[in-house]
Amino acid sequence: MHRIESYFPRSRRVINGIIFVIRHGLRWRDAPKDHSPHKTISTRFIPACTGNAWQRF
């Protein structure tokens, strides 16, 4: 978890939302509201993908 925190400053809820969406194969819009708004989750996921954070995680 510490490896990807630099891509998501102060956003544990966003990280949990991204993992939830990926794990369950959902669309960003279907993310539970208690994680964060779906637009926030998706826009923070894209830069992390370009930085290969998920492969290292």
C-alpha cells in the first residue's frame, strides 16, 4: 500500500474505491458512494496506470 500512496495523497478512501471497482469488475459509476465520487476515483486511477504503480503493487 505504501508503494502507491504517492499517487493518491491523503486518499485512502480513493485507493479502497479503486481496488473495490477492479476486484468486482464494476464500472466507475457503480462504485459505492462511501468510497468517493466515481469521477474522483477514475481520474486518480489513470495517472497511477501510466506510472506503473499497480504493477509494482
